[in-house]
Amino acid sequence: MILCANLKCNHTRASFADYAKKLNNFISSNKAHNNEIIIFPPSSAFYGGSVSFIQGAQNFYPTVNGSFTGQIGEEMLNEFGIKTVLIGHSECRKIGENDEFLQEKFKFATKRNWRVIYCIGESEDVFKNGKSADFIQNQAKNIDLSYNNLILAYEPIFSIGTGVSADMEHIFAMTKALRNITSAPILYGGSVNDKNITDIISIDGCKGVLVGTASWQIDKFIELINTAKK
Ligand code: PGA
């Protein structure tokens, strides 16, 4: 399974160093088993020491460097050996990242063979109108779905940060709709926690999870990894 932690706008350099060390110890004693662990800290908190998990970037600007105030480019990611990026998270789409810009970022990442976790997901309105499958397939078709270093994360917006995941039948149906258009691994994200992770990762075609809230405290995230391995 692929277990990802999206720390969002949480953790300082000091607190993430502690997080990274605890996770390193846990993984080094082989307790994560075959699960692949990917952590997305805030970019101000990237860990400079060696890590036994994959460290990824929550966001980046499609440039090596240059006059882009407030942005993080390839040169900054290279300094931390980061080659895994999130693109298209609904919280980034909400503040203005449109399909065209996401495409530009995707192309920049694919030219470098970075691993891309591309997020898609419908709103509650789309869900209530029964249009979820069409909607997320269209979102996914914005990028080259045959890219060999691609992971898709299905994250229904109405579930993110609410404490309530989408129901299992819906996650299964959406995973299936995506499987019809790509062979990229598909993750689920949206209020994953230690109570629902076992059911979610048992869904046919679901290759793992993208966890927000339940990953912010290292002890809780380790508990989640422990639950997933059972
Ligand atoms: P959540 O966040 O687990 O807090 O719902 C998931 C995400 O936004 O990736």
C-alpha cells in the first residue's frame, strides 16, 4: 500500500524534525512492512537529514528559479532531494490553480520524471446530482494518464477535513471509473482515520490513502500505519 501524509499548513522546522526522526526509527525497525510511506511537510520544514520515507512537496511553481515571489522552484526542491510532488489538491484549486496551470505543472514534473500524485475530486453538488464519475474522469483527463510515474488521488471535497469519509460503495465506484481510463495506482483521501482505513484499503483497486488530519501527529500516523499493516 501507499500511505501518504499531507501535513498541509502544520508543523514548523523543529516539530517536523521530531516527526521525521520518530518516523525514521519506526520504519528502520521494519515496522512499516511493505507499505510505502510518503510525507508532504510544509516546504519551510523540509527535513535535511537522511530519511527512510519519501519526502514530497505539497506544491511547487513550474520553474527552476527566478522572479516568482513567494514560490518554490526546482532548485529548492533539489536541495532536499525531493522528486515527489502533489498537484491539483482541492485546497490549491480553490485558491485559483486552474486546469491550464495544473497542466503546466504536470508537464514540468514529467520532464524531470518526478513522481506526481495528482488529486481530483468532486464537490457535494456534483455528488448529489449523480455526476461524480463523469466529473472526476474529466478532471483526470487534463493530464497524460499514461505517464509512468503517476498516482491519482481521489479526494471528494465534501469529505476532506470533515471526519467523515465518503462511503465505501462510492469510493469503490469512483475507483472503478478511474480504472476504466488509467492504469495508474489510485489512492483515496478524505477523512481517512484508524477506524476506516482497513475498509478503505480493502476496496478493490484502491492502492492506498492520502491522509490529512489523522497524519499530523506522528503517534497517530504511526498508529494508522500499524492498523493498515494488519
Ligand atoms: P483529511 O485531508 O484527511 O483531513 O480529510 C485529506 C487531504 O486533504 O488530503
